[in-house]
Amino acid sequence: MKNDKKKPADLSAQIAAQIRDAIVSGALIVDERLPSEAELSEQFSVSRPTVREALKRLAAQSLIRTQRGATGGAFVNRLSFEDAYPQQITTSTLLLSMNAVSFDTACEARYALERACAPLAAGRRSADHLATMRAEIHRQGQPGLTDEAFCASDVAFHRALVDAAGNPVLSYQLAGAVEAMQPLMNMITFTARDRAQIIARHTGIADALEEGNAVRADAELDALASYTAELAKDLLAKRPKASR
Amino acid sequence: MKNDKKKPADLSAQIAAQIRDAIVSGALIVDERLPSEAELSEQFSVSRPTVREALKRLAAQSLIRTQRGATGGAFVNRLSFEDAYPQQITTSTLLLSMNAVSFDTACEARYALERACAPLAAGRRSADHLATMRAEIHRQGQPGLTDEAFCASDVAFHRALVDAAGNPVLSYQLAGAVEAMQPLMNMITFTARDRAQIIARHTGIADALEEGNAVRADAELDALASYTAELAKDLLAKRPKASR
DNA sequence: CATTTTTCATTTGTCTTACATTTTAATGTC
DNA sequence: GACATTAAAATGTAAGACAAATGAAAAATG
């Protein structure tokens, strides 16, 4: 075996880890100001560029924000769902594209998660969410839509479905799963018949949510999942390389 | 309104964004070497420290790794699920603790997601996963266990449940939701009767998975979710501050 | 010739110093 | 008192230097 896990990290990584721990543990609270870069470099006995590299690492994770000027400095950031979304999506997308995750696996995860949302959404969907879903369904039915645009609309529809569950934690978790699927979905060439089938399922889901029918919503989602799996199977039969 | 979204970012943030885009879009592929810091600083017409700050940002997201020496440099990293786990957990934990997410909301999300895994786990659970779950159940029954240790074992049990679904994408997404709950769960003081109830549900879940009974697994999870919600309600009645 | 050792060039890691820019607060003037 | 000016503090950026690591080429050795 190697050193197992002990390779002394860079100074900037060590410092970043220390500050990160302080934030996670609650020793540093939201909106609290960190010492200035000059003070930090003294405390840690390193140069200012090294401190700055550490701070940039934390900024990349939205853990801190910096402000210039006399009362400026680095402040502990209130990590918002809004901030976390894009990172989550980037990470999920790369995980899928870099790890040869099969279309089936990604699809299975996505629909499993969405079906978890369906019963909640049936009970809580707002008029706003329904309107968004209807609008996307309408867009999906327009002729001349490219496959990419169709997939983008598909993502928007499913995000509205997830958001309809009214649980920000779920929305955050699923944003990654749903958005990261798009590059994979884009590989599919949708025939007019494919689109009609998908739109029928989407309509069924929207109808089910509108009438607060969790059972039907689940059934419609199940049908959509099966149909998507079928499309993927056809795709692999014709272009076996596409899964890699 | 403000400038909406247009505040010119730091140079290091701009450069990091450009390189990140190149990675996400596939223009830079896994294990490809980036130009040296000196070359990058020329290309972007900035100083080397600025380039380094940009690279550290990317390193913080595990998008690149750096190596010293003659053939060293910055390389596009193959983002692994293993790398992404800790970040996902850190982010989820902070999201919950910094956004006053109620225990109910977090709990609802967690159980909704786990119930999505249950049917898959019923079909695929390995002997290994079952053994882990049984071991954690046994640990939970030992007297003298602190509440923290009980919660930690609870997390381990639920992670085994999620992993039993055999879908790495699901495991990744749920790791955040499950682990991030622990600080919230730790606020609960479990009586002996509470623990017995929870252990009974855990045993029921393990039994259901062992016999491949998805319906029963779902029912047991539902019962556990209800019981947890009840505990939380009692908690709030006694210590109303605990939800903030 | 084969093998080992040495040297060396390349690249990241870190430090030092300096200056530019931004922002607030204090100061001074009318 | 209101407004313009100045000063101070902090981050953002630049430039140059040296240390340390690393692999490859060159040299020495048997």
C-alpha cells in the first residue's frame, strides 16, 4: 500500500481546510468577517499570496465572499440554495460524463427521484407550477423544434414537477440529477412519434397533479420512464458507441 | 433593480470560469495537461499569482489536480464519486444549517428520497449490504450508546440502504441528504422506547429487503418516517428553539 | 554494453515587495 | 449644516526571486 491517505497537502489547502472546518462547525458564523489577508498571513505564518489561494478555494465553494474597500474583507457567506444549484449541476454533469455512467443508470436514478416527488407534488402543486408545466408541454408540441430545444424544455418541465413538491431540499438534490441528464438525452434523436408519446405522458402527469391524484401521477411517470428506457434501448441498438 | 447579474468578476474568477467551461464542454479531456502557469499567464495576459488563484479555485472543486516536477503541471481530473461525496455532504450540511430548513422539511426530503431507493434495493440488495444493515441494527440495540453514536449508526444504516439500490448516481445524491440530517437528528434525545421503535422499523426494513418485498419495505419506511416526524413534534413542543 | 549515478531543466510551491483600485470614514471648507 | 477633499484600510494585481520536487538526459562506472 501507499501512504494510505497521508500526503501533506499544500499550505493553501491546509489553511482552507482549517477555515472550512471553522465554518462547518459553527465557530465562524454567517456574515462574520474573517481577519484581513495580512492578519491571516501572520496568524498562519505564511505569505499573503498563500492566504489568498486558500481564500479563493473557499470562494469557489461559495463559503466566503470578499469585498474591497476600507470595511471590506472576507465574510462567511450564507450558502443559499441558489448559490449551490450551479455547482451541484456542474458536478453532477461531470460525474456522469467522466465516469461512463450508462444511460440506464442515470435514467433510473432520475425517475426514482422524481417519483419520490410526485406524491408531494400532487398535494402541493401551485397554479404557477402547473402553468409552467403546461407551457413547456405546449412548446414541446411545436413543429420545427430542434432535439436540443425539446430536451431543454423537457428538463424545464421536470424541474417544475420537482419544484411543485414544495421542498427546497428536494429541489436542490434533484436539480443535479435532472439537469445532468440533458447531455445524455441530447444524444437521442426524437421522431415525431416519440415526441407525441412523451407529450402524452407529460400531459398525463400535469393532469394528475392538477386533480391531486398521486397514484395516477406515479403511473404516468412510470410509463414515461419505461418509454424513455425503450428509446435508449433503440439508440444503443443503432449506435452502440453512444453509451460511452 | 441592480445591475441584475453583471458585476465584473475578478480576473481569477473569469479565468477559472473559462477553464471550467472548457472542461465541462469537453474541450479539455480527462488527464489532459493544461499549459504551465507561466504559459497561462501569458495567454491570459495576467500575472502568475492570478493564474494560480484561478487554478486553486478549480482544484477546490476537484476539477484539476496539480503535480510538481519536470513533467508536472495541472491536469484535468477524472471527477470520481468518491471525490464528490465530501463536497456534497459539506454543501448539504451548510445549506441545512444556514437556511433555517425545518426538521420536517429535511426529514420529508430524506424519506422521500429513500423510499425511491427501496424498490430498487429490494431487487438488488447484496448479502454485504444486508450484513451492514444488520450490524448497525445490532449496534443500535446496545445499551450505553450515546445519542450521537446512535445517530451515527442510524446514518450508516440508511446509507447501506441507499447503496443497496446499486445505483451510484442515487448513492451520490442521497449521501448529502442523509449525512446532512445528522446534525439535526443529534438534537433529539432518544429514550429507550424511542430506540426500540426505531430498531423495530430498521429490522422490518432489513427483513423486507432480504425477502425482496418492495411493498413491505416501503411500508416500513413510511412507518419510520411517521415516527420520526412524531419525535420531532415532541421535540419542538418541549424546545421550540431547536428548529432554528 | 549495461547499469548506476549525477546533473540539469522544467514546473509548481512559496515569499517578498510593490502598486492599483475600491470603499469608507474623517477632515476641512464654504 | 452640507458638500467636497483627503486619508486610511482592504482587496486585486503584478513582478521577481528562490525552494523543492520530479523526471529525463548525460555522464560515470563496472
